[in-house]
Amino acid sequence: MKENVLEVLFYLYRNYLDIDCNWDTSKTGEIVEDLEDRGFSRSKIAQAFLWLEQLKSDKCEPYCVSDRDGPSNRVFRDDECQKLSTESRGLITFLEQINILNPKTREIVITQATALDGEMIQLEQLKWIILMVLCSQPKERQQLDLLGDIVLASAAQHLH
């Protein structure tokens, strides 16, 4: 049995979510059945759906900031450092510096990544989390395209 919420989220993202990170809610039963057939437990499926609902709630607790806020210097808390690898924290900072993430989307990424159970979030996992966050933000389509290019370029490097 697959016991990682991230695996469920990755599967949903690749197979069921549309451009706005939505799925056809009339097919939720079929989606759950497919996920169970693929070895995902009901509890992890429920956690993944909850994670997606929290993502849509647009909360970036505990540090909500507006889109208008300028560049900021984010200091990661100890619990965030325990959950996000050094490379992951570096990517978040880098993406904010090149304007793919703004302070608000940065906080949503951090909140959503640290909300996941399990081990430390590694760089490749974080890239997918960021894609899902940007996908859920209608105003961030251009940044989503740029990040998609970065993720694809990284994947191509790993294939060679």
C-alpha cells in the first residue's frame, strides 16, 4: 500500500486536475476508486483531498501578506527547516527573487508543504508542490508557465 499523501497529490495532478487545479466533482467516487485500485489508502486519499481544499481556501497562515507587498527577506522557522530541505528553502528564495513566487504565494507554498505528513520535503517534491500552488492561483498563470519550464528542464537533465 502506498502511504504518502504526496504520491496521491502527484497522481491527481497528473491524471485528474484541470488547468485550474479542479476536478470533476461528479466523478469523485470514480477517482477515489481508481486511487484505491492503485494502492492508495482511504486515509491518504482523504488527506490529499483535504490538502487540495485547503489550497483553494487561499490561506497562507501564519504570515499572510498581500500581493502588493514588496520583496521581503523570509526567515524560516525551526519547524519549517525541519520539514523543508536546505535545497527546498533555497528554491523558494530563488523563485521569489526571480518573481515566480510573490510573498503571498511563497507563504502558501510553505504552509502547504509543511502541512504534509511524512519526511522532509525534498527539492523535486517541492517543485511539484509549487506547481500545484501556482495552478490554484488564477493570477499566476505566467509564473506557472515559467516554473513549468524550470521543472521540465530539470527533469530533462535527470534523464541524460
